[in-house]
Amino acid sequence: MTKKEIEQISQRVAELVLSELMYHADTFVIPTSSNSEEDLLAELASTMTQLDFELQRENYEKCTELQQKIKIIENKLKNYK
């Protein structure tokens, strides 16, 4: 097996692992009792990262869900101030 083949396999494995982690990311979120501005900003950043990942995978159904979640978080941030 050549180095190029090994590199291709390792990249594919990494993509599959990241894909599964992003797919199940909602189950790993630690619930917070309050929605401080810092918590909302962190959640917004995480959701936007997930959206970018799903766009690259062309998973548009998940993108729609994430866009709705982003709008909700942005509205909370507007009301926070």
C-alpha cells in the first residue's frame, strides 16, 4: 500500500468520524439552566458550524432545521439586550 493510498484511507476515516460526531452533536450538548448572552453566543457559533458542515455534505433538510434554530437563537440575543 502506498503512502498516497494510506492518506486517502485516513482522510476517509476522518470524514466518517467527523460526520457521525456532527450528526449526533445535539446529544452531546450540556444543558444549561440559564440563557446568558455568553451561552447564546456559544450555541449560535456551534449551530453555525454545524450548518456549514451540513452545507458541505449537501444535507439540505438538516440545513433548514439549523437555520430555524439560528433564527431562534438570534431572536433570543436581540431580546437579551
